[in-house]
Amino acid sequence: MIPVQLTLEGIYSYQERQKIDFENLTEAGLFGIFGAVGSGKSSILEAISFALYGETERLNARDKRAYNMMNLKSNRSYIEFDFINYENKKYRATREFRRNSKNFKDVKTPSVTFYEWKNENWIPLDHSNAEQIVGLSYANFKRTIIIPQGQFKEFLELGAAERTNMMKEIFGLQRFDLQNNVSLINTKNRSELDYLEGQLKGFEEITEEQIKIKKENLSLEELKFQETLKRYRETEEKYIKLKSLKDDFELLNQKKDDFEKVTQQKSEIDILETKTEIYDRISRIFTPLLSEKKKLAQEISEQQQQKERQEKILNTTEFQFNELKGKLTSLQPQYEALPQSKTQENDLGLILQMMNVSDEIKTLKERTENGSQKVKEVEAHQKMIQQKIEELSKNAELLKPGKLDPGLLVNVGNWFHENKKLQENLSGQIKKADAKNFEIRRISEELELLKVNPETFKDDFRIQIENLENKKKKLSEKRNHLAVQQKLAHFASELHEGESCPLCGALEHPNIVEYDDVTSELNEIQLQLDHIDHQKEHIQKQLSEAEKILDRKKIFEEQLKSETELVKQIQIQMEIHHQNFIWKEFKADNESDFEAKRQHSFAIEKQMEELNLQISQEQKNLDKERSNLDSYNKALEKFRLDEAKKEEQIRTNESNLKVLEWNNYAEKEVAEVEEIFNKLATSNRETEQNYQQLLKEEKEISPKLAEHKTIVSQLEKRISELEKEIADNTLLIETALAEQQFDLHKVLETLAEEIDVQKEKNIIQQFRIIFETLKNSILELEYKLKDFTFDHEEFSAVEIQFASFELEVKTANDSVVKIQAEIERLEKEFKKKEDLLKTFAQLQKRADNLKIMMNLFKGAGFVQYVSSIYLRQLCDHANVRFHRMTRNQLSLQLNDNNDFEIIDYLNEGRSRSVKTLSGGQAFQVSLSLALALAESVQSNAKAEKNFFFIDEGFGTQDLESVNIVFETLVNLQKENRIVGIISHVEELKEKIPVSLNIIKDEERGSLIEVI
């Protein structure tokens, strides 16, 4: 799996939305995530695990995971993770959950959706099974891709059964777990055998001899059937002739009976035919005339009723019209005098306006007088403020000479601050350099105690080891020679005459060689070899210790060089800084004098600020008074203009009066004039409204009156036309009665019967057809049978004989068919029996083979065997890096129980438990195993690249081990491997070129920045 992008919002300490573009990080091959403790580094890995599997290392479902994962300042949590799986397909996993707005602690169950990138679009999937997409369960995902904090040693300390299950899942070893498959096949095979045995029990009596007997019986029954069939066909021909003759005679008698019945019905049919013809003729002539008469009479009645209704409406409308005419005539004089009354009403309105304006003019004159007095007061106050401002300005000018330039004070102050800072830095840097010198002297003392020459110690140790190796080689050759000699002595002592030699097989043994006992000599050599091994281990330890001490000394010397260089740089900076002191008003070595002058300048500046503040306040007061004065002058001017406008309005209104005089109303009260005006206006308005309403009603009722008169006239005309039409219809009916020689009563009585003419004609026609058909059939049968007679006794005898022969034929045929079917059944069953026996033999042989396979695959032994092979290969791959990290001092191996053990070469290569490793050593072997496991997973998945994430672990390593681990991780780039690490170790942060830095902001939460 390769991460592409991760988006976080509202998760743990990530309050704001943060996005990580892994593409830039993974291109480097090695990247890191750094930050202070609690900044949110591990939360990134938990977010990835939760997005994929809905699981986290720190919290489970019982821990109210959704609530505890959500940032306490957030109401929504969102994770979006894009990645490329082992099939090189791009997927996206999203999880989102929200807080209940009414209950802070209630966080809804997360919603999850997986997408696949297809055709430049994200297509939602119908499932959220990350194990299917990634190819790993959550447990193995933690062991091979993302290793959470504190879980790095889990794979190392897993039990044999759990480790086998893990290997089984990661490498697909379930294909070797054939126990269930073999068991299923065996069960199926056993079931098939049992089923076959049951089937074969039903075929025990089926034999070839039985089939042969059945075929002989069939030949006899077929011969018997042919003889019976011949007699049956002879009798059948005679029976068919007699049966046909019997049917003809019976048919003739039946038709004669039917003809007699039909003949009896003929008179009734003749009467019906006459009656139907009369009804048909009357109906065709009189029905249209009578219907038309009825229709005309009904229409005349309806028209007369309509005429009566319209006459009533006409009378009502004429009454309403005459009443409106009378009202208009009585209102006409008042309406004609309305223009004169409206002129008087308009004059009263103008007089009311003039009276109101006169009152307003009085008010304006009073306000103008009061405003003039206020203007004088404001002008006096304004002059007093101006004098105060001038006094304050003079005081401020007297203080200006004692104030220093602010820019000068800032520059000099900064110079003294920087000078103090440089002195502190110089003092601190000198202390650091002294500390490094002390460490170098202490390390030199350690080297003196070891009596090691730093220049030649490696060659000295190498020569000592080579001498010991040469000595060990000689002793080993001598020991081998003595061992062979000891073995030959043993064989010689065991030789006896007549017994075969175990080496050459000879039975005779002349001149048996005698050897001395070399056991003590061999023991002596073994002690010498053991002593040499102890010497080598001691030299190896001294070499390792000397290398460590020299490496530490080298590091401190480099650090001392760096610290000394920094001291020189600070001293140069201080010289340059003193040269930059250019202010003659002050002295570089007298900061207290500068500080006193600066405080005095600040005090003067403060006094000037207070004076300026007072001047500003007084200036605001002056501006305010000026503004008030302008407002008052503008108001006075407006009052004078309004007074002139209103006097002009009075003069204009007086000139517009047409009937009334202003002098007659000038002394009256406004309320009195308003009452006169309102009464007159109301009277005028009512007169006009009533007259207009009456005119409107007259216009509406005139057309209605004319319309009703027209309708009554048309109805009278239509009634006259209908009366003429009904008279013409009556004449036509009387003419038709005379022509047909019917009276009207007879016609109405006949039509009342309502005969269905067509139906009755069909009945008559059908009767005629049946009558003629029966008559002709009887004649034909009598002609056909005139030369024949029928004997019932003869027919009965032949019929009985025919039935007997028919039964015999059927019985014989059934017997033949039955025997044929039985033979066919026996042949098929016999063939099936042969097939079953053949299949049974094959299944029995398969059962024997499956029994052997069951024993082979019992208890998943084969899977454990294959798993141990994979584990040993994993150990071999891990040891390549583990040896380098431990300088060939430790090795990893599997014991007989498939548990990991450590081989300690510093203790004669003896094995010990992995639980005895130190924290740093446990990290080294876990890292080596994890890298080997990831390498195997990559090879197994055939992926171009693989990703591996480590959370913490580096804090347990010393500086040299960190360098070795880092070198190992850097070399992974050459193996097309991508590794991400999470740590707070500063040495790693400096060495990794691309990394993320997590910052914890108190207000905004965790923030991610790329370094």
C-alpha cells in the first residue's frame, strides 16, 4: 500500500482541516514526522487505521470512541485517505461523524464510504471491506505497514500459533492448509460409497439369465396375440356393417317423431307471421307521425311556460325603471345648483388655509426672536475658547527644546540591547567550549587506562587476532588428526576374527594395528582452543570499546571546533557593533546616562502630549460652537423665509376667493369655519354621488327592459309557428288512416304491443328451415333403407362376440407390452449395475488414497511446516541487517518450537530468549524483522513499491546506533522501499531531508507544516 493523501478535521488535537500530500514525501523514499510530545504525531497513523478499518490502537468501541476521537472544540470529524493498493489501483476511504446539537456527549455513529478512481472519477463501492482492498487484516496491517507506538516488538513476541496464523494470512499459506479440503473430499467420497452400496443392493437379482427367460416368454405371447387379432378383425367388419344399419333405422324413427312435433307448431307460426306483418306496416307509417305530434305538443307547452315567466320579469323591470325616473326628476334642481355650492366650498377651504397660516406666522416670529438671542450667547463662548487654545499652544512650544528625537532614542536603545545580548551569548558559548574540553580530557584519560595508541590500535588488535587464528588453526588440525587416530583405535579394538570389518567388510583381519590412547591429549588441545576463543572475545571487546571511545572523542572534538568558531564569530560581531556607535550625545560605556536622558525626554513628551490633548479637546469644543452658530444662523434665515412664504400664501389665497370675503371670516374661530366647511362639503358630495348613482342604475336597467320585451315577442311568434305545425301533422295522420283503412284507436292499440319485428321474423324463418330439412331427410332415409331390414337379435349376438374378441386382443397386447417393458427395464438396470460396480471400484481406490492424505495433513501440520520455512527465510533476511546493527555480536534464529531465539557470539554463541534483550537491542531486531517481513510482502504481492511506517522507538538508541539505523533506512531507497518514521529525536530530524513538523497551537489545535 502507498499513501497518496490524507485529510483530517476535528480528530483528536486536529481542530482545523489539515491535508498531507504524501506524494512529495514518498518520492524521497525516506521521510519523517516530528513534533513535541502530545502534538498529534501518532494521531496521523490512527486516522489512517480508522479510515480503513474503523479501528484504533488507543480506543475501542467500548471507550465511546467517536466522542473521545472528536476534538472538543469541533462538532464534526472528517477523515479522507487516498491510497494505492497492492494491485496498483487507487482508492479513497472516508469516515465522518457529527455531534448531536442538543447533547454534547452524543456523537453519531461514523458514516463510511469507499471509492475507486476510474475514468477520472471517484466511483463509490458497494462495500467498506478494507481487508479485501488492502489484502491484510487490521492486526497484520499493524505488524507490516503501520506499526503503532508501543507495538513494535509484537511480531517478535507472538506465540507460535499466532505467528503461524499471521504468516498464513500475509503469505496466503491457507492454500497449504489442505486438511479441511481433504476432509471434505473424504466425506463426499464416503457418502458416495455409501450411496452406491445402497443402490447396488437393489440390483442383486438382476442377471443375464433372467433377461433371457423373459425374451422366450415374449416370443410365445406375440404368437398368441397374432392369432387373437385375426379373429377380432373378421368379427369387427361384420359388427361395423350391422351397427351402421342400426344407426340409420334409429335416425329415421327419430326424424319422423321430430317432424310430427314441428307439423303441430305450423298453425301458430302462420298466425304469428300475419300479426308481425300488420305491426310492421303500422309502425313504419304511423310511428314517425305520432312521435312528431307528441314532440310539437310538448314544445308548445314549454314555450307557453317560458312566455309566462318572461312577462313577470318584464313587468318588474318596467316598475323599477319608472321609479328611477321619478327620483332623478326630484333631484335635478339640487344637482343643477351644485357648481355654485362647490365654488363656495372651495372659498371656505382657502379661508381655512389662511387662518392656519396666520397662526404659523405668529409662531415663526417668536422663534426668530429667541434664536437671535442664542446666537449672541454662542459668539461670546466661542471667543473665550479661542483665547484658551492660544495659551496652551504657547506652553507646548516652551517644552519642545528639552525633548530628544524618538528615532535617536530607538537606535541607541537597540544598540545597548544588542550589545548586552552579544555579551550574554559570548559568556554562554565560552562555557559550552569549556564543557567540550572537559569531556575530551576525560575521554583521553579513559584511553590512557586502556593503554591504546589511537593511531595504530586497529592494526595492533588485528595482528593479535591473526596470531590467535593461526594458532587456533594449527591446534584444530592437530585435534582432527588425533580424533581420526582415536576412531581408528576404536575400530581396531572392535575387530574379531570371522566378523566383517565396518570399514571394508573383510572377514579376516591379519596384522591389526595398535594405537596409543590420545584422549588426554585431545582434552588438552580443546582447553587451548577454548582459551584462544576467550582471548579473541576479550580482544574484540577491547577493540569495540576503544572504537566507541574514539568515536565519542571525535564527536566532541568536532563539537569543540564548532563551539570555538562560534566564540570567534561572536567576538568579531562585538567589535563591529562597537564601531557602529556613532552618537556623540552619549557614551558607549555609560548606559545609565543614556537611560536617564531617555526617561527625561519621555517625561517632557508626556507633558507635551497632555497639552496637545487639551488643545485638541478645546479645538473640538471650538469647532462644535462654530457648528452650533452656523446651525442657529441657518435656522433664523429659514424662519424669516418661511414667514415671508406664508404671508405671500395668504395674499394669494385672498386673491383666489370668488364668492366669499376674507374680512367676514378673519375674526372667527377656526373650529366654527371648519364646521361650516364640513357641512357644505358633505352636502355637495352626497348630492353628486346620489345623482350619479341614479344615472348609472338607469343606464343599466334600460337595456334589460328592451331585452325582456324582445324575448316575450319572440316567444309569442314561436308558439304561433308550433300551432301551425301541429295542425299540419294532424292532417297527415287523418290522411294516412283513410288510406290504410285503420282507425286511430286500432293503430294505438297495435303499437302498444311493441313487437320486436326482426326477432319474430328470425323465429319464423328458422321454423321454415327446420320443417323443410326434416321433410327432406325423411325422404332420403326411406329411399336408402327400402331394400334392408334390421334384426335386433342378430345384432346383439354379433355385438357380444365382438366385445369378447376385443377383450382378448387387449389382454394379449397388454401381456406383450408388459413383457417388452420388463425386458427393457432389466436391460437398463443391468447396464446401470455394471456402471455402478465400475464407479464403486474407483471410489474405493480413492478412499484408500484419501486415508493416506488425511494422515499427512492432520492438525495443519503441513501449514506449520511451510510457515517454519517462511520464518527461517525471514530470519535469514533479518539477520543481514541485525548483524550490521549489532556489529556481528547477535543473531536471530528459530528453535524447534518455531519460537525466536537470540544467538550471543560474545557468550560462545549460546542461545537465549528474545525477552532478555535490552530496549535498544529489541528495537534493532524488531526493525530488522519488520523490514524483512515488508520485503517479503512486497515480493509476494509483486508490487513495484512498498510502504512501511514506524512510530517511535528511536529514543532507546545511542548516537552510534541511531546512525546505523539511519544508514539502514537510507539504503532501503535503493531497494525501492518507502519508509516513514515518527519521532522526537533531534538527530534524525536533522538528517532526514523531507519531513512534516506538527505544531500544537492553543487556539487552533495541531497544525502541519512541511520542512
